[in-house]
Amino acid sequence: MEHSNFKEIPRYPRYGIQMRPLFLYLALLAIFSVAMYAALTSFKMSGASIKILSIIYMWTPTLATVIVLRSGKAILDVLGEFRLKWYLIAGLVPLIHLALVRLILSSQWIDPSLVLFLLKGINVSTTKLLVEGLVAGYTVNAVVALGEEIGWRGFMFKVLRGNRLTKSIVIGTVWALWHWPLIVLGYLNFPQSKALGIPIFALTLIPMTYVMLFFREREGVYSTAVLHGVTNGVLGMEYLALSQLPDWLRPPSGLWGALAWIIIATAITAIEKMISRSSSLALPVRSER
């Protein structure tokens, strides 16, 4: 059961009437992002160092949440409940995304294992890539992604008002903007587009967030963390297989990736409406006397 004290958080008293927690949270994220940019541009780093720094950066949404809330009960409320069923199901959603992209762009799809061999000399089967991505997604990737999820689908989900679409637009946009240091410096899927990659990435993350909030409404941040983790572990195959596309179109971050998330989000909404309609049409059974 969720803690009712979270209802008070939009006017968290210790920051005064004018300072709402969401604004403080966003200000902290802005500070962390500038610090990340400064670190990336001020020091000469190896690929491994950049990866480690990126993992640390992924926990800044959680750090901002802890600074804003300063309440153990409120932080527990942000996390929500763990439900194994939704955790397991959520991790399969990126496979649907992969299948959709493979179907839509079948004429341009190149076996990712072949691309990996040609680019890096690594000889590994596509099946092994998929299995390793799934295992990593459900385990270590999910733990790392939790650093973001506590902020995006935890704190922001709780503080924001409105329906799922409204929350998705706000969270997805903030999520994309938070990536700006990595995008403008060419470290994240938009090496040519760079600054243009930020609005394009937002168009991808908004429908992805919509899908994630479907699970967040039914479970805690754990299901969204595993969805996030498997996405990072598996959908890199799309990026390899469609390397001939311009980066602003290239999935999973480009517009083709956005289209696949929109299709999944639309399907979820349609299924929800069908279930709701069938439930409302069900007549109560009268007991016979």
C-alpha cells in the first residue's frame, strides 16, 4: 500500500510556499547535467571512463529525489510495490519493439551479428546477443536503470498531475533534456545530428514513457527499471542492424524507434479500452429464489 503522506509533497513545507519540489528537482538535474558536461569536456577520458561516469550520472535523478524529499516514507512511496508478474512482463516489451522495427524495416535490416563482426571483429550469433541482452536487462541493467527510474517514473510520476499522456509528455521531455551532455558531445546515438538529437529523442521517449507508465500504474519503479534495462540491453541490435540509416531516423533513439513505441502505446490503449468496455457491459448475475 502506498503512503498517503506523499499527497503533501507538492507543497513540501521546508522549502516554503513558493518553492515546489518539482522545480527544485529540475534545478538539481540542471546542475548535475552541467557538471556532467564539464567533466566530459574538461578531462581526457577513455571509453571505459566515460561508461563509468555515465553510470554514475544515471543515478543523479535518484540523488535529486532524495535531496528533495528527505523523508524515508515518501521515498518508499516513490518506489512503490514490487510485483513479480509485472516485472517479468515489462521486460518483454522491448522484444515487441525489436520485432516491429525488424518487420517495418525488413528490406534494410542487416544481421546485427554480421555488422558486429565487420566493425569490431567480434564473432557472436544474433541469438546469443539477444539472450545476453535479456539476461543483462533483467539483472544488472535493471539495477543501473533504477537510478533513473526512481526520478522519472517514481518522483515525477507522483508529483505530476494529469492523465497518463500528460505525464508522459512532461517526463519524456525532461528525460530527453537530461541526456543533453551525452547527445551534444556525440556519445549517445546522434553522432551527426547532435543538438537536433535532443528533440528527436524526446519524440521517442514520450511514447516510451507512456508504455512505462502503464506498468508504473500497476507496480512500482521495478517494472519500469527492467523495461528500461532490457531496452538498453537488447535494442542496440536495432542500431547495429540499421547502421546505414541517418542517426535521426535510426532506431532505437531515432524516429523509427519512436514509431514503434507509438504503435505499442496505441495497442496498449486499445486493449485497455476493450477490457473496460467489456467489463462495463457485463451484467450482474441474479440469484434465483
